[in-house]
Amino acid sequence: MATAPRPTKIKLQTQSRCLELSYSETEVYSLSYEFLRVLSPSAEVRGHGPNSAVLQTGKKDVYITNIEPAGNYALKITYSDGHDSGLYTWDYLYDLCCQEDNYWSDYLQQLDKAGASR
């Protein structure tokens, strides 16, 4: 399996509440803080086994308070709600960038099904 590219530039856009990831001059993605938070790779969100993911609700206004590298392979992101577990590997971040529309649509459907809100 091929390894995803590492971003050449990472920038927090505080006004728009987005994390901007640049992979080249023409390949730039902007992921909202809320999107990153609800799809955190942590066990707290994903669960500890099959079908044990925990639907994240009420994260519409969350923001990133800190971002730091984790070795040469990931980012550690801390959010305003105190969540800071789970490492966003380069592979996972690139997957989120490429599949953002699908993941977001799935998330909104799960919220609707649960009668929950962002």
C-alpha cells in the first residue's frame, strides 16, 4: 500500500475555523475544526472494537487550541472541549482530505438518525 504524501504546509485558519493542508501548489485542502474533531482517530471516538464508535454531538463551535507534530508521522491536535487523544497520521489526514464529502455526509446522516445536533 502506498504511503500518503506529507503536507508541505499546515496552517490554522482561525477565522474560518479550518486546518489548511497543502500538498502542492495546486493540491490544497481545508478541513473544518468540527470535521476533524468528530472524526478524531482516538479510541474515545472510534471505540475499542467493531461497531463501538461513539457519535460526537455538539461540536459545531469547537476550535483547535494547539497543534503539534508527533514524530515524523502525525499531528496531535488539542481542541477547546479538552479532547486531545488520537494521532492524526499523514495517511489519515490525506484520507480525510480526499474523502471529506463522503465522511461528512455519513456523519450528518448518523446525527439525523440519532436525533442529535451538531
